[in-house]
Amino acid sequence: MASRRITVTFLGTCLARGVLTLVSRRIGSPFRTAAITATFPVGTLNLLALTPYISEDETAPAVGPPSGLSLLQQHGQVDYLVGDGEQITLDHQVDVPESGTWLKVYAVNTDFYDHQVNAQIEIDLRPE
């Protein structure tokens, strides 16, 4: 059986000087990430940082980063995306051999204004 590509979307509002963790539904099969996309509205001024995570639980803490592993931590100088009036798409593959995991997007807003979080993670579901 071949893999099937799906897009997991994350939308929300990160309050001024706040943090926000958005959590996907449970992903019930192994998968490979294909791409990570983040859209930053004009006026964000690189003050909203988004970090994609893979996690073994669905918790979304009100303070601090979520449990799990940052998908960008292995090779980059930083493990987050920032922007201003742009859409950033990374062709980024990470194998997740476990079933029953969650994707998360952790937002940190250092601005004095609320900002919208708009991110997508494309994954290729694999048969077990």
C-alpha cells in the first residue's frame, strides 16, 4: 500500500507577549513530514516565532514549550521560523515510525500586539 499525503493545519491567535501551543488530532499511523509552511502577516516584524513539534502526547501547556521534539532542532542555528508579510515553506523530511503521535506548533509572540498563527505541516501517512 502506498503512502498518502495530507496537510495538517494550525490556526489561532497568539496574544501580545504570550505563547500558544496548537495541537493536531492524533495521527494513528507512521508518517514522514514532507513540508512545513508558515504564513506571517505584514506587521509581524519577525516578533512571532513558530516552532513545529512532534509529540507522544496531546498536551498544550499554557506556559512554556510543549513536550516533544522540535522538528527543526537537528541542523539549524535556531529551531523556529519568523517573518513579516511572507509565507515560508521548508521542504523538510523527518521520519516518525511510531503510531499515535501528535504534531504541535508552538508560537512565541514578543510583540505588544496579538498575531495570527497560520501554519501547515504536510505529512505522508505510511501503512503500518
